[in-house]
Amino acid sequence: MKKKLTLIYLLPFFSLTVSFAQKNLEIKENTSSMSVFIDKDTIVYNAGGKQAGLTIQCSTELILNFTSNVDKMVDVYNVDVKGGIRYYYLRFILGVYRGQDYRSRKLEVLAQGYYPLKFDVNLQSGESKSYEIFDPIARLSSGCFNQFYNEGVDLFRKALYQEAQVKYRLSMECNDVPPDVNMNEKIAIIDSILSFRKKGDSCFIASKYKEASEYYQKIISYNGDDLYASSRVKYTDFCNNNFYKAENYFSKGIYKEAKPLYESVIDQSCPNSIAAHARLKEIKDKTQNAQAVLYEYAHDTPIGISAGKYRKGSAAYISLRLNSNLFETIRNNYEKADRPELDISAGATIKVYNPIWIFFGPGYTGVGEWFYTNSSTNSDSSNSDSSKNNDPVFTVYSAISPEIGLLGKIGPVVLRYTFQYRFALEMGNTVNNDKLSIQDYIGKIRHVIGVGFCF
């Protein structure tokens, strides 16, 4: 009976002892503003499910388990140990997926010898958050190594590498260094990061964006929380990609697509902004009022039109000149078709000095003449045969007509002067006037003036 009473009295004592043996865990958020969740479940992703993730770190002395009020089983897709720190990588489905509501999630963290730690998990699609779970009493009573080591880890995460190296070296001088921790490796990693940053910055300044991005990517592979390297990667990728695309469009003459890309490079103050400014000036020179249309006048061809491009570098033009007699010739109205003429030319335009262009090129001139095969004026010409013999015959005399000239722009107005020299292809005299040679009939030179507008 006494033994039973003793056991009854001891039970509350052991219960209280166990209860007081339980300790509390605390949680601290270490999320970086640049963190993005990428380790998505492909099955959920392909089915349209939204996902996000948590990274939870703790000392290797703690072994954590996780439960949730909305998940049958918390998806811990990876566990890793680095430098005396254990990392748990958790993946969550968000919203409503396949009829299951995953909103209002509460996560419970369990560890032997500790009270359960509960907290709300508020995540957006694609978001990644990072937390540290620790025993506050153990942290306060931690030894020399843990103090310097944890401070070094925190500085490393903030990309304060030289300061982190100092803490790591101090931790090596402590008497309680764990045997499984290789601090020399961590210090060597920082040396590599500092070297990559120096090389990356040098390439960045020299506008070697591809090489710079590669160095910054190496830094991120060691420290995904390095905001400096992450921002430089995004910046160099943006600048490099937009400038490369703009250059590609520019080389193909697609200025409409190239212009906004160059402007975006300038707006973001990219290192290649100077080159982008130069390209925009070239585009302006090539496109602004480059097209010109003019009315042209010459003594024998008062009806003329010329069209072409006058821009920086070289371009081309074409001109057409004629007189009204040509239309009468087409209608066989030879009584009014005295000396019809057609003049066609084409060539190149080259900018000499703003706003003057020189142009030159070959041309063709055709001048027509009506003549009679039978010059008889028989009064009895009313019969059909005599009338047919007295119908005039049309012939064309041709010439090669090279030309050269100047064009000037005054705002939207364009003035043009052309000097043309003609080489007749036929020799001899005209039929109706034996004293006039074909060369003289066509004419040796012509002066042409034009006025128009550019756009």
C-alpha cells in the first residue's frame, strides 16, 4: 500500500520534470528582396498550380519535422548541411488546386525536447522566403566558435565578404572548433568571390557585358543573396541584350525597331549609352527628311519629276522628264507633235556637307521627228493611195545622257540643279533638215532646275 502511494505522489513530479525540460524555439526571417522560388514541382506547375517555397536553417544539433493544417504532408524536397548549418527546403501549393483549399496555411515545427513552434505562412506565387529557427538559450550560451562563425555567416549572406573573412579567421582561433567544419575552404571561397567581383567590374566598365555577367553569375552560385551581383547580372543582361538587338536591326536598316531599343539603353544609363546616342544620331541623319520629291523644269522638257533619298551616306534617285508633244505623238496627232522628247535618268546620291548632296548617274534621251516619205504636193491627192503615201513617218533619235548635279535642303524645301551632257547614238543629218545634224537636233547639253519637298 505504501509503494502504491509513493508512485502516486511521484507521477506529478515526473510530469512536472518532463514539462519543465521542454524548451522554446524562436524564429527569425532572413528573406532577401531578390529571392525568387524556382524549384517548382513540374507536375503541379504543368497543371497550372501556383507554388512558393521556404528555406529554413538551424544548427545541426536540431532535427526538425513539419506539419501543416492544410497539407497532408509538408513537401520537404531537400535537406542540406553546410558549414555546421542544416537547411530544410520546403515547397508549398498556393490557393485552390484540384478542389483542395491551400489558403490560410499554418506551419508547425517540431523538434525533440522543444515545444512546437507555430507560425503563419503567407506566400505569393513564385515567392521564396528564408527563416532561421534557433534555441535562444543555446545561442546565448554558445561558445567562442559559434559566436564568430554565426556572425561570419550573417556577414557573408549580406555580401560583406571581407568582414566575413575576419570573423571566420577569428573563429579558427577558438578552442571549440567542430572537427567537421573546414574554415579554410570558406575563406578560399570568399577569395574567389572577391576575385570574380573585381574581374566582373573591370569587364562591366569596359562594356564587355557578356564576360561581366559570367563573373557575377559565379558569385551568385556561392551566395544567392548577393544583391550587388544579382543587380549587375540583370543590368548587364538588359543592356547587352537590348543593345545587341538594336545593333542587329540597325545593320539591316530597320531603324524603326532599333530606335526604341537604343533609347531604352540610354534611359537605363547603361555603359553603352554613348554608343547608343551615336547610333540615334545616325538614324536621325539617315531617316529624317531623307525622301525627296521634286518638280523639274528644262527648256525642252517642262514636265519633270524626280524622286530619291538624300541621307547620310549613299542612296539613289530616279528622274523622268518629257514635253506635251510626246502625248500628241502617242495619239498620232503629228500636226501638233513637233519634236517630242523623253528623258529618263537614275543614279546615286552622296552627302557632301549638311545640307548639300551631290548626285550623278547615267540617263537616256529620246527625241522624235515626223517626216514624209513622199514630198509630192499633187493636187489630185484626194485618192486613197496618194493620201496614204503622204502620211508622215515617226522616228526616234537616241542619246546616252550622263548627268551630275547638286541638291540642297532648306527645312522641308528642296532645290536641285542638274547638268546633263548628251551623246547621240546615230550619226548624220535629220531627214527633214539636211543642214541640222542629229546631235544638234537632240542637243548637246541641258540645264535642269527643280524644286520640291522632303519628308
